[in-house]
Amino acid sequence: MASLARPDGNITGITGAIGPEQVVKRPQLLKELIPSASRVARFLMQGDEQNPGRRLSQEAAPQLGITLVDVPISKATEPELRRGFDALVQARPDAVYVAQRAEFYGQRQLIAELVEKSRLPAIFGHNAFVHLGGLISYSDDVLENFRKIAGYVDRILKGAKPADLPIDQPAKFILAINLKTAAALGVTVPPPLLARANEVIE
């Protein structure tokens, strides 16, 4: 692939992940929500340590006054997820950052239950977790991405060449907050943060 703007060959579409800058936004939002948090456990898949967004958030952490502690798992099976969360709780963090991964989305019900059981505030990479009882999420708008994909399909069926269609990146993001969960955890959501939320569950 030559570039996102000129993919070349027979490939185009919508990227499935937000950019590094938006990944850094998550620990920022978590710190804004819980100013006292100084130790954040980052739940991720093995190999994510090399992700550019992970490195950027690691570099930004000291400026936020937090230490990020990685808790990687090898696969998103129930036994491994439970083992990972046991290790996460033993790390004694003030909050949790669950990485945006398709594997985690597929296990969202179990992960939401494990986070609830841990009694730790957590930020997620998809608003579906917040609808399942998670505290806060910051993610790209999946429905908007689907609409874009439909538009690409329509253009290709009408004769456009994939090589001439730039690979699109998410431009619309959703901040979701669950006030029920906040109350259960004793977390007071700052009014400025609440005012910026696209979705509020009460």
C-alpha cells in the first residue's frame, strides 16, 4: 500500500482503529474523571506493547501524573481473561484502561462483569461496554463508519477504482459516561466532562 490517501492496488476502505492521538486521549479523560488516580492498569493483548499509540500514551503518562502498568494476556478466552483480571487486581491500580481490541469487544459481557467485580473505575475503547455497566468510553463512531463503508461499496459498484479511493480514518468520536456506575463507585463526574459527553446513561 502506497499511503492512506493513495492506497494503490485493489485495496481501500475504513481503518478499524483510531489514531495514536485519540489513544492518548483515554488516559487524559480518565485522569480528568478521577484526578486522584496515579496508577492505571492497562489491560491489553500481548504484542500491543509495540503499538504506536501505546508508546505515545506511555510518554504522556508522567505529564498526567500517572503510571501505566501493562497487564497483557495471550488470548481472549474466558480462562485467560479471568487470569488477567486477577493479575490486574493484584497490581493494585487506582483505575483500569481496557485497550480497544476486537477480541475484547467479542468478550465485552465477561469483561464488563470482571471490571464490575473488581470495583475499579475503567475506561474502554467502545461505548458498548458503558451500556453494559462500564464507567466511561471514548471511541470512534461505528455506525458512521458503516455508513462510510456503504458509500465506498456504492462508488465501487458504479465503477470507481479502489486505488483511487483514500482509506478513510475515523473523524467522529463518542464520549460515553454511565452515571449509575459512577454513583456505585463513588465517582463524581466533573460537570465540564459531563457536558462534553455524547452519551449519558442515568
